[in-house]
Amino acid sequence: MRIVIVGGVAAGMSAASRARRFNPDAQIVVFDRGEYVSYGACGLPYVIGGEVEDFGDLVARTPEQMRARGISVRTQQEVTGVDARAATVTVLDREAGRTMTEPFDRLLLATGVSAVRPAWAQTDLGGVHVLRDIPDGQALEASVAGARRACIIGGGYIGLELAEALRARGLSVVLLERGPEVAGRMLDPQLQAQVREELERGGVDVRCGVTVEGLTGTGRVTGVQTDAGLVRADLVVVAVGVKPNVELARAAGVRLGKTGAVAVNARQETNVPGIYSAGDNTQSTHRVTRRSVHIPLGLPANRMGRVAGVNMAGGNARFPGVVGTGIFKTFELGVARTGLTQTEAEELGLNAVSVDVTSTDHAGYHASSRPIHVRLTGEKGTGRLLGAQLLGRNHLSVKRVDVVAALLGTRATAQDLFDADLAYAPPFSGVWDVLLVAADRLH
Ligand code: FAD
């Protein structure tokens, strides 16, 4: 049994490790076109911000360590073609400049996503960056050293994490967002302003409703041209979204879903026998709506990879789907969401209602207590929980989103949440945790 895996980060490496454990005799080969494998891309903003010392600290296992576990890892080798009938892949060795044909019995596409680069961002100007992998991070780090004014384009979570990181490095930061507010895709409009206010408290100049038209400079970037004038900048980060890497899938005759990512069943199998797909390049099923979604995040990528690894090695594992849980911090503010927002629920035609509770994360009288806001969304009539959004001034406090995330997977009601026997002591929560108060109001 020869298992070939394309992509050696979260999904690919989880699959390789799991397949190795499940089938000690299988030959497992991982190809990655990059130099680094098995690392936590989620940590990149924290290296830039100085909270993590070195990019190398993000690497979980080196290719040598993987080889010692019986997994052949081949870096700087790009898979450029798939012949599903012949069960072979074409591989370009980027260092040697030669092409090889490699056979497979099972093939996993774990090719991730690429940063979207609008036409104006497709430039050779120095100081213009995206952030997807370690080399991107190293290039950004090299630019930060000589820069004074940064302009971040995009108010999603990566843009917001980087805003804090670049402020920590002493740069002035302008953040441009085309939509009416930052964190627009994560939160209901009622909550978005709090995120912008936190950025402003941290010294970020946030400008929403602004469309970028181009970049200025010769050799090196000097500014960002927008429909609201020129923003001077010697460092620009483009963080306007991602697109799944599906070229190989397409070439192999693998079906894509409505989201544009690879369509798979719960075993991570594509429509082509023997070919699996997992991670950011792959869509999944939303457990609340039962619809196909493309939510490229770390835990689902690792989990899909694990499932694919077991199944490719002859086992039977199933991916349960996602509920759309996400979390980030910017300055002091923690932001988390799971399930559906009120806006998303309404767009899907659900009869949804939301309650808002502002309280404290710990017992109000305790010195560590900070404000927290919970917006809980449920279905009118049935009481079914649909989602939660949390904003907390102690950023760790919003991790309680996990309680709702766990319940959403079981189609629980607000009453079920209210009945949960949550942990309590004054330095952790109020006796009636803010989630319980919200559930009480919702049911
Ligand atoms: P990737 O990590 O993208 O890996 C795909 C690999 O495939 C790449 O190494 C690529 O070189 C390789 N590849 C692609 N095509 C080929 C080919 N043809 N031949 C050979 N190799 C190929 N998620 C969270 O849940 N929480 C966070 O806080 C968070 N923060 C993030 C911050 C940043 C800055 C970034 C960039 C991502 C963050 N993520 C976060 C997302 C998370 O990192 C991804 O969900 C995860 O890395 C996806 O893993 P993957 O294996 O599917 O894809």
C-alpha cells in the first residue's frame, strides 16, 4: 500500500501520522512544494508581534523527525499533475529542476488555500506582503525592521491580529476595510463597533468603507491609493481573503462543491476512487444548517486529515462536520463565535432570535473581573440553539464559547445550555455564568 500525500502542514501531516499508526506496513510519502512542513501557521502573527521568539518555534516536527517515524517527507517538491487512471502523480523537484512520476494506491490532496491577491496587489514592489506560511512571515519580518508606517488591507482576523503585532513593533498602523465595519464576517453588526473601538484604543487608525484602488511607489511601496485618498505606507499587508488550492483536484477530475472547495463525503473521499481531500482546500458540512461550507481553520484541517489518514490506511473514520467556531484576540479584546449569527440565520430563512447580556467574566467583586458580552442566538418556537458571539476584555474569557460549540453539535436547546452544570468559583466566573444568564433569557 503506497499512500501519497500532497501538502505537509496541518491536514497532510495529521493524515500521515494517523495512517502510519493505523497501518505500520504502508509506504507513506508526503510532498510539499515549500521548505517547511508540520508547523503552526496560526502562530505567525505572534512571531511578528514578538510573543513567539522564532519562526522555527512554530515547527512541530522536522522532515527528519517524520522520516524517523517511517514517513518519507519530500520538501521543495511540487505535485504538478495527477493521472487518476494510471494512479500516478507528476512531481517537480524544485531544487534539482527535474520531473518524476510517482505511483499511488491512495492519494490525499491537502493543498490548503492561497491568499487572494487582487490585481493591484500583483506587484513586485518591495514592502508588499501576504501572510500564509513561514517564508511569508520571514519576508514580512525583514520589512518590519526598516518600516515606520504600515497599512493593513482587510479587517478579518488575520488583519486584526497583525494590527496588534505591528503596533507592538512600534509602527504606526492604518487598517483599511472595504465593508462598513471590521470583523464583518464573524459578528453581527451590533457587536462589530466594539472591535473597531478596541483597535482604536490600541492606536490603530481604522478606516472602514474604503476601497483600495492601487499601490504607489517605484521599487518599494510608498502608499496605498484608495477611493478616499492616499494612505502613506512603507509596509503593506494584503489580508483580503483566501481561495482553496484546487488546481490538482480539477486536473484529476475531482468534483468541487458549491463553495469552490473540494467536495468529499464524511470519510474525506472525493468522487474519484482512491483520491481523498482534507483541510483548507476541502469543504465540510455545517452541523447546524446541514449545508456545505468552506471554513478554513486549524482544528477542522487537522481533524479532516486524521480521518483521511485512518481511511486511506484501511480503517473507517468519519468527519462529523463543523459548527463554525472561531476565536481571536486583538489588544485586550477576545472575540469568539460559534454556530450562526442572527444575520446568517436570517439569511438562511430561519426564525431566529438573539439575546444580549453584558456582565462580568468573574464574580463582579473579584479583582480579576472584566466586562464580557454574550449574544446568544436560538430558533423561535423550538428553542434550538443556533449560535453564540462573545466579546471579552479579558481575552481568555471568551474561550467559554466552547461550551456552546459542544452543545451545537448535539442540536441542543437553550434549556439544555441553561441546565448545564458549569464550573464556578469567583476567580473564574459568576455563580450564574454569563452563558447561563443568556440561555435563561433565550428559552
Ligand atoms: P496549509 O497549512 O495551507 O498547507 C498546505 C500545504 O500544501 C502547503 O505547505 C503548500 O506548500 C502545500 N502544497 C499546496 N499545493 C501543493 C502542490 N501542488 N504540491 C506540493 N505541495 C503543495 N486557524 C485557526 O483555527 N486559528 C487561528 O488562530 C489561525 N490563525 C491563522 C493565522 C495565519 C496568519 C494563517 C495563515 C492561518 C491561520 N489559521 C488559523 C488557519 C490554519 O493555519 C489553517 O487552517 C491550516 O494551516 C490549514 O492546514 P492545511 O494543511 O489544510 O493547509
